[in-house]
Amino acid sequence: MTKEAWVRIIPFAVFMGFIGVQQGLEWLVEQDLLQLTDQQLLWIYPVKALLVAGLLLVFLRHYGELNWSDLARPGQTLASIALGLLVFVLWINMDWDFATFGDNKGFDPTLLNESGLRTAMVGFRLFGAVLVVPIMEEIFWRSFLLRYIIDADFIKVKIGTYTLASFAISAVLFGLEHNLVLAGVMAGVAYNLLLYRTRSIAQCALSHAVTNLALGVYVLQTGNWQFW
């Protein structure tokens, strides 16, 4: 793998690694092999979000495809926002048992008794979900993997190049990354189609951020923590 590949893989790998660590710690707690409270486990997310944000900043100069000036195209930007909202609506209505992988407890800030700490944790969660995750995932899935499936020398492949294999494989893998598998596949398909339409990673990151922001607001208003 080249340096250009690694700078797109590492932030995603670190984020996923933290998920694995958290699941491992939760299993140890369930087996009475480790003494950690749910409140203590909540600290994993801010550490993860800040570390991945730092990695993205360190590698930012390598992400020439992340052109924020693309958002100055009003028609495409409005369409990206609308698509992000549509994905959100579909997501919260696709939580079928048969389409769910594993048990997702979600992020429940009510576990924290101190109001200031609770507010800070919610802030970190929104920061990660709205600002860090969309950029990290779009850089990995839509910029790197979609092109890498087409050609291992992915930098030569233009952003938004379509092949059936890259479209299908990336959408399915994107779904498998999430607890709600079919909802994840749906979102992967939606963001892939947006990329083919706009040829813009920034538009995909915006749409993804809108989905996550809407989901965050919905969860905070309804207490459906499993969606977080």
C-alpha cells in the first residue's frame, strides 16, 4: 500500500479499532472479569473522536479531493442536504430485527448524573458524529475504497468513476460496518449515487453530516439511544 492509501485508511482503522476495544471491554465487564461502570465506558467516545479528528488534521494536506468550494454550487448543495435528510428518515424506519447485527446499546447520556459532564459528553458525541465521522468515512469509503476496487493505483481513478463491482461492494461493506445493516447499505447506496452525480467528496461529507445531525437531534428529543 502507498502512503496515499494509508493516510485514508488509518483514521478509519483507528475509529473502528476503538469500537472493537469498547466491545471487548463491555464483554469483560459482562463476564465479571473487569470492573468498569457504564459511565466510565462513555469516556471512550470523546477520546476516539478527538484522536481521529487529530489524524484527519495531520493528513489533511493529502486530501486534495476534499474540496469545500464544491459546496458553493447551490443546486448540488441543496440536493445533498435533502438526500441527507431522506437517509435519516429511512434510517430510523429500517431498524427491523432481521436487518440488525448484534446488540447496540447506543450512547445514553442520562447515565451521567452531573449535568455539566452530561452536556459535554453530548457535545463530544455531536462533534464526532457531525464533523469527524462524515469526513473520515467519506475519505475512506467514497474516496479510497470505491476507487481502490477499480484500480489498486486508486489515485489515477477519477472521483466518481462508476463500476458495478465498486458500487455494490462498497455499499454492502458500508452496511456491514453498521449495527443496522440494511439501513447502512441504503445509506451507502445513497452516498455513492450522490458521488456519481456531483463528483464531490465534500458534497458527500455534507450529506452524511446532515444525516448524522438529524439523527442526533432525533435521539436527544426521543431518547431512542439505540440509534447512537
